[in-house]
Amino acid sequence: MQAKLLMIDPQNDFCDVPGAALPVPGANADLARLAHFLSAAQLAVVDVIVTLDSHPSVAIERTTFWADADGTPVKPFTLITEADVRAGTYRPRQASLTSEVLAYLHALETGGRYRLMVWPVHCVVGTWGHNIHPALAAQIARWEEQMQRGALKVLKGGNPLTEQYSAVRAEVPRRDDPATQQNRTLIERTMPADGQQLVVAGEAASHCVAATVTDLLAEMTPEQRSRVTDCMSSVAGFEQATQAFLAEAAAQGAQALDRDAALARLA
């Protein structure tokens, strides 16, 4: 059986290794297993799609964007709501953005999927942290050489005024930025044809994997909803979100398999 392999944000800054900005416990081992999976299943993998968290240093979900009422930088993992900003508890360092930020937070909270979480600065374009896990990057290059075609690499999160967990769309798409709107190229590239599976892995299961897969499942027929491997982990403290995501994916017909079981399906 053939498979398309979707790797979500398999980047250094998410690995639990020295120097990573936002380490996810277990991620380094996850991505090593994923490299082994691609090596073992190489002839069965007909397409590789890689999403990459790709940010500027200053953006609405980063510590560099926010201050508290006294002007002190906001700590990572602070939750900020529209009500907090209206009360003056937190404020954008660039005061001229306050009205736009309030409108954004209102739209985000109305959407119901997330509230704004302040993250450490991570996956800044051009840095080591933005790069793909080295063993996986090497294996992707070997797949490209053997198959004589390129993996599709999708950058997401470049707009500093909206969050983008999902590679399909930003949490609040902006009318002035097509890159934040629905990515039809990604959707069409990931849709498995008859007799194919879509295998998904990456980081973090609680956030970018969950958001991307949720959006993709909405585009699939029941027959297309297939496999999720064990090559993913949760941001610490968000394990319950991962379990909720996997339960919802299972309810829609997707199956969570470990690496060996996924390989067996492709044999």
C-alpha cells in the first residue's frame, strides 16, 4: 500500500535537546523514530509534505510583543484575553496596535478553539531552531534523491498579527494576507487517492498537529481519514488536549498507530 507522509513542524526548537526554545518532552525521540519510519517505508511513501513553524522575532503570540501594566515583559505561557487588555493588565508594547489587538482577541475567543497563549520566541526564520531535526532532514533528502522529486515544505506563522497553529489556516485569517487564509495547495496535496493512506506525525500533538489534522479531516471523506503515528508528543501540561484531539480524530475514522503498526500497514 502507498502512503503520503505529512510531517508537522519537525523542527529543532521543539526537540527536547540543549538550545531548543520550546522543547516538547519526547520530541527528539519522536523525530528519530519518524526518520526511521521514512527510511523503512521509503518505497511506499509516494509524497512527503513538511510544515514548518516560521515566525518573526516579534509577533502577537510571543513574549517580545507584550508587557504588563508596569511595562515588565510578559513571561512565557501567560494566557491573555480581551478582558485582560481592556483592563490594562497586559498591553502590546506598541501602543498603536491596541485597537487591532483587541479586535483580534475578540475574534479569536469567539472562534472558540484557542485563547491567546504567550510562547517563548521560537522557530524564527533563518535560525537553527527553525531547521528540521537533522536525522529527519537527512532522510528527507535521501527520499527526494531516490524518488527524484521534492518534498513540499509549507511555511506557516509568518504574519505577526495572527496565530497559526494549523498549517491549513491561521486562527483568525486576515483579509490582507492570503498566506493566513485556507491553503488549498496543502489540502489538495495531502488528500490520499484511492488505495493510499495519509500518515501524520510531528510536533506538538497538543497544538499544531491537532489543529492541522482537525482542519484536514474536515476536508476528507470518511474513506480518506486514516493514520496517525506515535511520532508525536504534547507540550508539557497539555496532555489532556492531545487525548481529546486523538479521541475526536478516532471518532471521525482516523486511527492512532505506533511506528511499527504503521509500517505493517504499508507492507
